[in-house]
Amino acid sequence: MKNRNTQNITMKDVADYAGVSTASVSRVLTGKDSVTPELRQRVENAIRELGYRPNRAARELRIGVVLKIGVVLSDIQNPFFTSCLAGAESILQNSEYELLLGNSNEKPEIEKLHLSSFVNEGVAGIILAMTGPNQDIYRKIIELEIPIVAIDRELPFVSVDTITIDNIKAARMATEHLVSLGHKRIAFIGGPNQISTSEHRLQGYREVLTAHDLSIDPTLIVDGKFQQTGGRKAMEQLLDLPDPPTSVLIANNLMTLGALQVIHQRNVIIPDQLALIGFDDTPWNIAMQTPLTVVAQPTYQLGEYAAKLLIERIKNPDLPRQKIMLEAELIIRESCGFKKHNPAV
Amino acid sequence: MKNRNTQNITMKDVADYAGVSTASVSRVLTGKDSVTPELRQRVENAIRELGYRPNRAARELRIGVVLKIGVVLSDIQNPFFTSCLAGAESILQNSEYELLLGNSNEKPEIEKLHLSSFVNEGVAGIILAMTGPNQDIYRKIIELEIPIVAIDRELPFVSVDTITIDNIKAARMATEHLVSLGHKRIAFIGGPNQISTSEHRLQGYREVLTAHDLSIDPTLIVDGKFQQTGGRKAMEQLLDLPDPPTSVLIANNLMTLGALQVIHQRNVIIPDQLALIGFDDTPWNIAMQTPLTVVAQPTYQLGEYAAKLLIERIKNPDLPRQKIMLEAELIIRESCGFKKHNPAV
DNA sequence: GTGAAAGCGCTAACAA
DNA sequence: TTGTTAGCGCTTTCAC
């Protein structure tokens, strides 16, 4: 016999129906204290029959803990972050925590707004892909001892659990590949220098050039601001150089798209006239006329790890702080000169 | 003088500090009842000085309302949905509701899990991009009178607020464009027929062909399952036809990517050998060697409208049910034969 | 092992 | 206008 308005069934109702106290119902539900199998059975029946659904607010109020995790992303429309988000969501889905989402849209003020509201709410933890340096609020979070894990980008001036890609190594691999192909004029389109990700990628690039006694030409290093338009402008600038590069490493997926746009407009042939390596293994890479060689980042796992680590940290605040680095992988396709598939295949 | 552990400041503390009752503090906070400016001032000071942050759980428990909105998306990694999500988030950001995210990942069972948990939680409302037909739970939601708005895809067999694109018209526009360019063999790569979106797009396509006395060739209509692999297979199938089409309309962005993959592998020239129209104005469309002509859907607004409508409905449950259709727009670029930019520009 | 009862922080009747 | 107070649904002592 199904109940109609399951809305207002409380623990009291269940207790009455089962002929026990609310304390016993609670015990069955939380499973912490022991109860006789017989009582458990009766309670479970009552719960089913009445269609009882526990009230989360009451529970949170009573135990003094907010069972929510706030995720603040710098750009919810970038496949990199949505993949992270999907990873984190998959973990949270099977936890007792809910996923509260905030999109800062690359605007530091909005990031601040979201973080403040999460802090005010008293969320159990925060996953943050930083946008702008909001030192004050980062500090506040740490001071209040709200567990936080930074993904992809390290937080400046504060020390928190961090999960990133080994960006130095990633850039090294890519640059190394270009060098091994004989390139001497290798350009680099990077992001804002305050962001650890871009700094590290640039560093990896420089290291390899230096290691191979290749000169580092500052005109070949340009900031694309991690955005599509920026990538476009950067590539224009490079192509306008009196002595343009023979290859380019582009530090994120959106900039790569922007760069590709001008490459096609100017009928530059990839890889013959320009070899190209991008970042992120996005769905469109293989759909390009010349499939893109890229540094693939384990984005989904990045999100998974972040969620797992956060949950661990919530449970055990005294855990030593962790900096986890995930390895990227170079996926070689055709944009650096690899042979194109036989059309007949 | 800043307070350290702002964690445990309650309304009682504020009341004491300001020398008023908790009721007065509550009045100042909710702003419903009137209070003298002088009292308000004192309370606001106290709140600031003590760093008071209201306890959401207590509030929700007391008022018997859950200030959360659950968003269940069928694919959190598809730019179409993330754009919707961004739109919804932008509205919710300025509301009293939090955004709870669930990703069904195109799996009906997971969609069901998320919906159940949102229902059990008693969320104030739900935004759903349907994946699988979970009739039972849709019915339950309606029965429990939890406001729900369906986006992009209509829910089968139940009647709820719905916000979609005018898919019939969108497909008509695209097909019309192809016909006007002189195409007679126009192929269509669509999605699963249980989903309203694919049905309507197919319908629009057929209507135009019929209107122009063009025969509808069933071998030219193939199901790409709305996925990249599906798009690939579909395009292979079309290209393998003894009399392949001269143009193709592809009903979503992922399938377009898949199709492009085989088009490039087989060195088919766009638009000379095959004209192509896709759906969704994604960031990569303009980065293709031949920029893609597409039906651009107002995805961000779709999300915005959904959130707005949902909030409206929560406030006023007796509102008549609404089916809102947003207009799509044909963005003509080069994949149908438009002249490519002068490289010098 | 089980029940009675207190109380988490807040809002809304009701009084004053 | 303001204060007093009950109680939202739950968990957790504290008795038994």
C-alpha cells in the first residue's frame, strides 16, 4: 500500500508505525549503534511501507555538518574543466556529499562570490580551479579550516592540497618531440604568467631548448591568455614575423582553436609549413583535416582524484598536505608530420 | 575587531551582542517584518562585528523548504549542455537557490538515481535534460508536485514545463538552404527516435524535401545515435552508397565531428564534393579548414530560461504549464559552398 | 539493546 | 515594533 504524500512522513511516524522509539529508527538508519535484527527488520519495513525519506536539513542541523562539496570552476564551458567536473561528479555521486556548482567564468570577482557563499554556507569542502588571485578569501578558507583542493592551477601564496598535471614534463615531452623532428624555430603560445600551469609549461619548453643548445627567441614566445581570441592574435603575430617559426607548441585547447583559425585563413599547410602540438585530447582533434598531435591530460582522473582527496581530508584533517602530479601523455597524430592514413583504409 | 572562529556564531550571539531578541535579528535578516532603523542598525553592526553567517540547514528545517535546485544533464561533456548549464547557473547564482549537479552520462539508470536522490532530498525544483525514459520517476515527481522543467528534450508521456529549440523549424531552415543551393540528394544523420529532438529535426528535413517535390530516400537517413562514433559510422555508410549524397545535414555537434573524421580520411572535399550543415555553434566550427555552416541554438539562453521558469513555477505552482520554443539561427559559413576569405585579409 | 528527552539554529505565532 | 516561546526533524547522551 503506497503512501500518497510522502512529503511529510517523519521519523516519528516511522517509529510509531514500527512501535519503537525515534532513537531506534535513527540507530537503524545511521547504523552506528547496534540493534537487534528483529527491531531492524520492523523499522525497515515501516520505512518502506510509509515511503519515509530522511530530512537532510534536520540531520545536518543536528550533527552540525554540511554534507555538501562546492566546486568552483574557472570555465564551465571548457572541455578541460567539464571533464574534471565529470570525474569529480562520478566520485561524489557515490558519497554522502552533494555537488554544489559554481562557475567563475574566468572572472576573479565571481570566483570570490562563489567561494564566499560556500564558506558562509559552511560546506564540508571545496574543489577549486582558480581563476583570479583572491588571496584574502583563500586565506580565510584556510583559517576556517575548510578543506580545499586546488585542481589544475596551484593557489598562489597559500599552501593547500593540490592536484595538477606535471606541466613541466608535459611541455618537455612536446618540445622534445618537435626538436627530434628537426625543428629549430619552435614557438610557444602560452597563458597568463600568474597562473602556475602556464609558467610550468613555458619552463618545460625553455628547458628542452636550452638542453639542445637551441637559442630562446623571445619573439617566439607569446601570450594567448588561454583564450581562443588570444590564440588567434598570437598566431597572427607569429606568422607576421620576418622569420616565422617552423613549429609551435600551444598551451591549451581554446588557443589552439584560435591559432588554427588563422592558419587556415592564411592557407598555411600543417604540418608541411608549420608543425603544431596542442594541449588536451578534445573530441575535435581527430576531426580536423590534419588530426592534431597533442599533450593529453588525464582530466577525468584529475577530477576523480580531487574528489577522493577532498573526502579523505574531510575525514582526516590532520593528513599531511599533498601535492599530487598526474602524468600527461603525448598523442602523436599528424600535425607534426606523421604520415596520413591511406585513404583507402 | 575580527572574530576568529566564525564557525559557531549563532543568531543568539548576535541578539545578545546587539541587546535584542533573536526574533528581531531574524526580522532584520528576512526583511519581511518591519523594524526600526535604529534596531536594524544595531543588528547589522553586530552581524558584521561577529562575522555571523546564518545556518542554512536550520533555516530550511524551520521553513520546511529546501533551497536547492537539482540539474540533471544527459552529458556534462557535451558543449551543448555545458552551455545550457552555464546559462542556468548564471541565473541561479543570483537567486536564493543552490545548484546541485548530476550527470547521467547518457545512462538512464544513472539519471534515475540522480532524480530519486533529488526527490528524496526534497529539492525545490529540477531541471532535466532527459536521457532515458524513466516514466515511473517522472510520474512520481509530478505526483509529488516537485516543479520540473525539461530542457532540450521533451519528456515522453508526461506533461511538464518544457523549453526547447524549435527543432522542426531549425531543420527546415537548414534543409531549405541546401535545397536553395541546388542539392537534390540531401542526407540526414539523426539521433535515436525516442528523443523528441531527433524526431523533430527529421520531421523538418522531410517537410522541406516534400515541399520541394524531392523524393525522400530512406538510405539517405541514418541514425548516428547523437554520438561521435555514431556519426562516423553513419558517414561511412553514406559514402559507401552507390549513389552518395551531395550534401548532408547532421543533427548534433558530436556526430558532426565523427562525420568530419571520415570525410577527411577519405579525402572528400567540403563543400565541393559534399556540402555539410551541422548543429550547434561550437568553438571549433570556425577553426576547421572549411569553417562549418551550422544551425546555432541559443543554448545559453535555453539554460537561463529554464532556471527562470523554474523559479517562477516554484513561487507560483498554479501557473499554466508552459512549452517555450526558442528560435535557432542558421549561420552560413563555408561548408556549403560560400566563398572562402581572401587569404590576404 | 532500547527509550525518554534535550537541543542543534532558526522562524513565526502570539503577547505585550 | 519588539520579545517570548514553541517546534521544525533529527541525533545523541543518559537512564534503564
